[in-house]
Amino acid sequence: QVQLVESGGGLVQAGGSLRLSCAASGLTFSGYAMGWFRQAPGKERTFVAAITRSGTSTYYADSVKGRFTISRDNAKNTVYLQMNSLKFEDTAVYYCAVSTRGAGPSLKTEYDYPYWGQGTQVTVSS
């Protein structure tokens, strides 16, 4: 079965950085686009970033563009989210997910993501 395990979350001061990792198993990792989503307390889960199968194309929410970078290592079956210049409003549980879509704007919606990790908490103190 498909398993996604996120790591790297924690407590950081505003302006700091964190790098999230998501290790995947049970699938041919290089055959799927991957995404990161987040859910803040009391709010719906929202799109953060996505990356195509080969890593040649990336997509970002406007709120994180220029601060966050998604990348992947297909040899390690891992997708990363480098988060710089963190803000208080970035506080959330961050989830990685597998997409059944290859590319395009549909990567920004949850609809085509059938597999999800358990999430990792990111807390940014102001």
C-alpha cells in the first residue's frame, strides 16, 4: 500500500527556515506528481506547492511564492519543501500527497490527490 511519511516540522521563529521531507513507499514514485498542502487551526486545508513527475515544473500558492521551494529526489522517493522567511501565518499542519494528474493547474486542488501523509506540525512564533 502507498505510504507517505512527512518529517521536519517543528517550532521556529518568524523569519526562520525549515525543510520538510516526505518519504514515499508502495508506488513508483517517479511516475507521480506530488503536492504539499497545509491546514491551519480552524481553517480548511489549502494548496501550498506541487511538482511534476520529473521535477521540471513547479506550482506555488501566491502566499508562499518566493519563500518556499518544492523539490524531489526520485532516487530517494522523497519530496521536499524548503520554507524560508517563515511567517506566523505559515503555522499549520503540512501534508504531502500523491497526485494522479501529471501537470497543470489541477495540481493545485485536492480532488486528484488520493494518497496523503499523516501531516507534520509547523509552528512559527511571532
